Amino acid sequence: MSELPKTFDPASIESRWYAHWEASGQFRPDRPNAEPWTIVNPPPNVTGSLHIGHALDNTLQDILTRHARLKGKDALWVVGTDHAGIATQMVVERQMGALSPPQKRNDFSREEFVAKVWDWKQESGGEITQQLRRLGCSMDWANERFTMDEGFSKAVLKVFVDLHKQGLLYRDKRLVNWDPGLGTAISDLEVETREIKGSFWHLRYPLADGSGFIEVATTRPETMLADMAVAVNASDERYTHLIGKQVKLPITGRLIPIIADDHADPELGSGAVKITPGHDFNDFEVGKRAGMAAGSMLNMLDAKARVVQVSDGLIPAELLGLTTAEARKTVVARLKDEGFLIAHVDKDGEEHDAEPRTIQTPYGDRSGVVIEPWLTDQWYVDAKTLAQPAIEAVRTGAIDIVPKTWEKTFFNWMENIQPWCVSRQLWWGHRIPAWFGPSKNELGALAQRPVVSTGTTHDAYKVGYDNPHAFVGVDQAEILQQAREFYGTDRKIIFSDDLLSDQTENNIVLSQDSDVLDTWFSSALWPFATLGWDGTQPPFALSEVEGQATSAAPATGASTSLSTNGEGAHRHGQLNGRYPNDVLISGFDILFFWNARMMMQGLHFMKDVPFRTLYLHGLVRAADGAKMSKSKGNVVNPLGLIDQYGADALRFFMAAMESQGRDIKMDQKRVEGYRNFATKLWNAARFAQANGIVASTTLEAPRADLAVNKWIIAETIATVQTVDLALADYRFDGAANAIYQFAWSRFCDWYLELIKPQMVGDERGVIDDESKAVAGWVLDQILVLLHPFMPFITEELWHAMADPAHPRDHDLIVAQWPMADARSLDPEASKEVDWLIRLVQEIRTARNELNVPPGARLPLHVRDANATTLARLERQAPALARLARVTHADGEATGGAAQVVVDEATFVLPLEGVIDLDSERARLTKAIAAAEKERDALSGRLGNASFVERAKPEAVEKAKADHADKAAEAARLQAALGRLG
């Protein structure tokens, strides 16, 4: 047993223990005869650094992983990082731009640039993996995955090709979120909506027959250059006679129809809506319903969001090349000059060009530029078809979503799912395995070799062909075979990369798509492509035959031996029992971007769910409930909290505050409080060491005759049961708080006090052997129960408490979870100690409230006590004398006295001569009046509708909390006054 330092210093133990666990292979799945248990981490971006959301997400995963390991399961936590196409490419390009002279991506070939990204990844990528180690995450680092590693990339290509062959992946022209700054399509998750002060313009569109006008309104007047219709509601009597007629657009002179569509709401504005299907998601759907083919929809912007000519050539030359902001000014000016702009009259009767409005405007979260809905050719997955098995899996309970409240949202989204755009216009990522050649119609008309694109602009795949045909395959050999079968010609088929070495005319040239796959496409395969699926690189030795030894057997011991629960080998399921994964933990914000897509891909390719349980946690918010953001300056750095309070304190805060369905408000004081909890446990272990208490040598509770020991054993078993049930239901807060209350209150505050020598009347200054054995056993159970939440301090104390005569032969991380065995409990002993604690608490409260000097010893009179209470008073007299500073006295108390009631008995504490009773009554009366005055004032404020409606929400919440505090204070003081009689 090594003596613990006086002061608990987290920094001195955390790095040491983590390095030991990792170096000794403690995180490896290495129990071939045990039941497998598997979880995969949501792979963080390789460019990322640990933020507070990561801290929550990974803490919860680690709790479950360590718990499964302690339960004797063959626990595997798959770890890896995402190649983060956009973010990583931006980082490297930014670094290149900072060189002297600065470099650009297009200064290099695609292959040269990608090589630079790999160099960056080797040198600087993966910082977050070191930070996850600081948090204590027990991941299988020996088999760390990367979404661009060889095995995983093979799986990604196979999935793309297979989906294409099955008709579930195709190329289509649709609207996407286009980031003009990055020059690529982006997902909804990468769009940040901001409230911008904008305008609402009302326009007058003339009817083509000259019979009048129809009024429309828009926040983007420049898009009228690509308008293709005006929509009205078929039920709107104002416009039914106009349906089928045409309007003649101002500026362009384009004739467009008036169509009927429910998108037009008669109650909003004029009831007529301008339709620009090439630049608005709702309008795109209206256009499709009206029979407009995507290829015929007008696109007035280029990849940089500058105005370009549309197919009918009607946009005036003066507008070409302008940005959307510049085009807006020009368009509005012309509309006004030509009499097509309807002035807005404000409340003061003044006219303005437009009505001021706050506009919800989409911005790229990385580029910071306005996102444009842009009509372009992209690759899409038929998400509607793939969604059906996932919907059924959740509906039948094959996948359990926790909390259940998210199921409604899940079904709503999945049942209305849109095609999934999976292509991105980047160089870094999984390049799409598609090659383009001429259509059969173009084949005979090719007069010369087409101009081969450099791949630096969007749609570069066209390589000069007007209507290219796509070939999809895992490699060029498969593509070449497809092309030969498709063309059926003797002409030579070559790839664009071979043009320099083969100058023969009349070749058929195939060029690979320059786009890469969206990272959500690859990460959707995470639950199975990380585990050696379909011949891809297996990450760990458990891919060997069942039962074959993989390495040294795990250590065993007396109180902490590894357990397989007597079930032997359990390798049910695929990938050696690792698929389905047991549980997935993630934030609710990626329910559709990642979780649902894993369900779709897993069910399609594995014919089984990817995980049995999906646990969705909330967000970590600022202390005032606001969302954390750099712009607000309210972001909390978890590494700073670890530096200040230790990883254990931060982890315990996350667990204790994680209540299903609720966000977490960051509270640094609570983190500090859990650091104090760790210190409390540290000091309890030092007390144990000083009194000869050592680690237990048995799994079962020691034999106990003393009531106090029977009581603490019962409390321990009850806590184990509570924690087991809470973790089974993913009630992290319930489990954490049960351990906290037991360790702090029951064990440290009460049990250690109760077993001091006076408890058994022993004046020799030593604790009896029975209590030593029980205390050592209970402390062992606390360390094991607490280990998933606070791994560092528990591992340190586990070894520090070892009996030199029975040294630990393994670490706590691979110990055995406590048994909730209630067979030997003594209910009467537990009731007696519970009674003792309640009595001491009541007496202490009375003394404190009445300002009784701490050193004063008081006689304790009892009225109406039954035989059981009197017997308890006699047995627990030494404890009451020491803990409450009272002595049981016979007879009735006289004079002023305090009274407390516990069960059927009234306990009386005479106070004559101990305190000034009249002064104490006056003090309490005055304090009651002050508390009630403040309580009533706050009640009045909260009853004022004007205050509740106009004040900031945090001010109202503070007033409610203050009112509750003052009400409780007044009640407490009133009870204290009542005790004086």
C-alpha cells in the first residue's frame, strides 16, 4: 500500500495512468470467450480540436465502454477520424497561401495537391486524438481508422458502385446548396442561417395581352431575370380567370405563364408568387409539378454567383458578370425607372422602394458567403427507397431510439426524405469512380479529339462532350470493359491521363469525374466498414476464427477477476459478433446527416441494423442557456477545464447533467464541485490508510455483526442496483447522482464517522477488524462503480489501497463489476442506522438554527418513544454523544427547549442557560419578517404580467429562483421559532 499525498493533484496522475493503459493494451478487445460489445465513435474531423460537445459525447461513450469492460464483456470502442473534405482542403490551401511566395491549389496537379494534403495529415492532422486521450477515452487506438485509409476507401468505392448498379445511385440535375466561396455543393449541416436586415420589394408584372398587371413580391428581385412562371392558387377567385395566360417580364421581355399551384397562399401578400425554379428550392418543386424539366430551367448564375446569360439569351448585357448584390441594385433601379416597382408606404405616409424585413439568410459556415440554391448536375442516392427499411426498424423496435421523443421527428423526416446529394466539387476525398465518354449519338460526329479538362472548374467531367455517358466501376479495367461493350467499335478507347503518351487521332477518350464524395457518404459506412466488411482491411485480431487465442489471457484476481458471466463465447451476428454494434451515441443534430444514413446503408448492405440502440444527447449550452458560438464569445474550452479541475471532474459533470431530452447548461461551479468530490474521496482513502483499512480480497461482502456494517453493506447493494438500472436505461444523470450521494453522504460523511472508535466504545483509538474489512470492501465497490465516470482517480486509489499481503494483480479498468446480492441483508439493522442518521441530522439542524454553541453538550429528553426507539437510544448512545453532542436524560425537560420529531418520538433539548431565549426569539422573528417581505415582493413582481412578458427570460428565471429561496428561508426560520415552544 503506497501512502497517498496529502493533496489530490489530477495532473500528476492522469497522463501517467493513460499512458499505462494504452501501452499495456487495456483498451484492446482481448477476451475471446466473452460476449462481444461494440460501439463506434462519431469520427471527428481530422482538422478538429476538442470542443465541449465532443467532451459530452465521448464521456458518455467511455462510461458505457468501461462499464461493459467491467461487466466482463469483450468491449471494443472503434476510434477513427473523418477526412473532412472541405475543412481539410481549406486548411491546406490556407497554409499554401501563407507561403512566400503564396501558392494556390491550381498551381499543382490534382495528384500533387492531394499529396500535400496527405503530408499535412501526417504532420498536423489528428490533434483531436491526443485530446481525446486527455479526456480519458478508452478507445482501441491500436486499430485507429481513417475514412481515407486503404481498407475503408475500398468499402466506399464498392458501396458507390453497387448502389449505381442497383439503380439506387444516379446522376441528376437538381438544386443544391451551393457555396460560391468554396465552389462546391454543401450539406444542410454546413449552412448557417443568420438574421439579416433586408427588404421586401413589390413588383408589377404586366399581362402579355396588355389587359393589366399582376403583383408579386420578393426579397431577391435580381432573380426575376430567370423567372419562368407566376403561380396563383386555384381557389383564389381573384386570379382564376388569369390561369393559363402569360405575363411579359420587365427587363428581359420573356413571356411566362400564370399557373395554378398550392404553393401560392391566398392569405399571404398579393396571393401571386414569382417562380424561379433554377434558384429557389420551393420554386423548383413548383416547376416540376408544372411539367418543367430540370434541364430546361433557367440558371442565371455561375459557380462564383455572378450573372451569366441564360439559354434564351434575354438577360441584358449590362447585367452579365455582376455579383448578385450588384445585379440587385441595377434591377431595382430599372424596375423603378420603367414603372414596374410598387412603392411601399410606411406608417407615416412616406414612400420607399421596399418594405424593410428581417430575412433568414443562409451562409456557408466555413466560407462565410451567402449560399445560393444552384441548379447543377450532381450524384444522388435514392434515399426514399433506402429509408423504408430504416423506418420499419425503428417502428418495430429493432432500433431503439432514446429518448423516445425523437422518434416522431425521425419518422417525419424519413417519410418525407429527398434525394441525397453525395458529390462535392473538391480534390480531397474519395474521388467518384465514374468516367465520362461521348454518347453513342456523338460518337460518329467527333471530328477531333475533345478538349480535356484540367479538373479545375465545376462540370469539368464533360471533356468537350455535349451529352456525356457515364461509366461507373471500381477501377479502370472494369470501366474499359463497360466502354467496349457500350460502344461496340474498333476505335481505341483511352483515358484522359493517357493523352500525352498516345497522340493517335480518333480515339474515344474517357475522363474521370473530378468530383469527390460527400464525407457523410463515407461515414455512413462506419459501423461495418471499420470492422473488416467484405474483405476490406480487418482492424483487429478478432476477425480470426471463433475461440482462437488472440494474445495473452486477461488477468484474474479475487475480488476483481474478469467475468464472462458464465456464458462462454458469444459471437452472434456478423463480423465476428461486432455487427450490429450495441449502441450509438451522438448529438441529436446529426440524427439525419449521420445516424439515419448509417441505418439506411447498414440495412441495405448488411441486411441488419447497424446498432441496437441510438442514444441522442442534447447540446452543451452557455450558462444562460444560449447556444455557444465564437461570435458570441461564450465558447468553453474543455481542455482549459481539464487543466483547472481535472478530467475526472469534467467527465462527472457531463454525466451528472446529462438528462434525457434536455440540453446541458455549462456551470463551472458544478465542475469545481465535482473536483471537490474527487478530493473528498481522496481524503477518505487517506483516512482509510491511516486506520489500517486496505482493499478487499473477496467479491462478496464480508461477514458483519454490527448494525452499522450491515447498514453500509445494504446501502452499497442498493446503490449497485440503482446504478445498474440507470445505465441499462441510459440514465447517466441517475447513475452519476446515485454514486455521488452514496460515496459522499453515506460512506464519507456517515459511515466513516460511525465506525470511529467511539462507535463501539473502544477507547484504544483503533477501528475493529470487522469494520476495517467492511470499509475496505465498500471502498472497493465505490472505486469500481465510479471508475466509468472518473477513471483516473479511481485507478490511482485502487492501487494505493492494495494490501501489501495481497497485492493487486491487475488494474481497475479490467476489474469486475460489483454484484447486487441482497441475500444476506438485515433490514432491522439498516432501519436502526437510518433512524440514527435522521435523529443526528435533526438535532444538528436545530442547534444550528438556534445558534447553540458547537461545543455545548445538551441533555436529550424523549417523549412518546416506543420500546424500539428506547432500545436504539441505549445502543447508539456513544454515537449520539459524539455526533450530536447530546446525552440521553431521564424525566421531563423544563423551561425553554428545542423540540425535534423523529418517527413517533419527540426529542427535547433544554436550552435554559445555553442561549438567550428571548433574544433568539426576537432574532428569528425579525429574520422571518425580512424573508417574508422579500418573498412577497418577488411574488408581486412575478404576478405582474408586464414584467413577465417584457423582461429577459433569464431575469424572469432568476426572480423565480430568488422567490423560491426566500420562501424556503421563511419556512425554515418559522420552523426554528416553533422549536422553541
